Amino acid sequence: MRIRFDGKTVVVSGAGHGFGRCIAETFAQLGARVFGCDLSAAELAETATVGVKTEVLDLTDRGAAAAWIARIEQTTGGAVDVLVNNAGGVAEQEMQPIEEVRTRIGIAFSRSTSAPPLR
């Protein structure tokens, strides 16, 4: 089976490294128009080399997240087809007590919802 995403718009948060970068790169290789965000401009620069449109963005700023999605929809002329919410839990978390990491992850996920739920 050959799976393609030609003509589809894919948004990946946490696209600067690790799973997020891999997900963004894979969707791009499968023909999707991919948009990725992360906190690190340096890491996003590498992600952008495979054709992913990137933007430095802090998803805990709900207004900035909503504006980013709106710009993507304006650029593509339609709704996002696939949203991969991969961000959260890595930035400045190394060597932190697990109790603090869990709290910060919860805050990031609760604030990263930018699009209204589908009905």
C-alpha cells in the first residue's frame, strides 16, 4: 500500500527535534504541505531544510497559537487536514524532579489547544 498526503495541510508542534521533526519530515516526504513550530529557532532551521515551513512559537500563548493556525489557513486557502500536537515537556526539563515536569507538561497541553473542537 502506498500512502500519500499530496494536497493535504499538516501542522506539527514540537517540530524542532526528535519525534516532532521526524513526523514533520515524513509528512513532507509523503507530499504534504507541512508547517511546524517549536521554541528553538536553531532546531527549526534544520527541520526547514526538508521543506517544512517553520515558525518559532510558544504554544502556552493561546493567542499566538490561534494566530499561527489562522495564518496557515489563510496561506493554504483551507482548513488544516492533520494536526500533530507533539509539543511539551522538553524545554528546560532536563534534570528536573518528575513532579515539576508533570506540572509543566500539563500546563503546556492545556494551553496549546488553538483550534475549536470539530462538531
